[in-house]
Amino acid sequence: MRLLEENLGDARIFSTRPFGYKRYHVEYTNGDRQMFSGLRYSKDRVIELVEKKIDRDKKEKNNTCAP
């Protein structure tokens, strides 16, 4: 069962505990998915990385739309 940890608008972060440690599953609104191991990444670090990816994707989208 997945537990919703954070909703960032453009991405939702879920967690699972398959073998006693957390895994963070990130689902973006564009259909992309990522997974982070709780052994290596804390919840705060996952949120920080996801926010950076969202910002980077928005900048790329704005740059490609400009004439």
C-alpha cells in the first residue's frame, strides 16, 4: 500500500515499506515516474530533488515555447 507523503502540484510523492525500509515513489503530472531508496535519501531530500526537477522542467518548457 502506498502512503501519500507530499503533493507538490506537479508531482506526488508516495512511500512504501517493502522490506522494512522506505522507498519513495514520485509520480509527475506528465506521466514520468521516479523511485528513491529510503536508505540513501530522506523525505526532505526527495522533496528538494523533486522541486528542482519541476523548476528545471518549467524553465525548459518556457525556453522552447519562446519564438
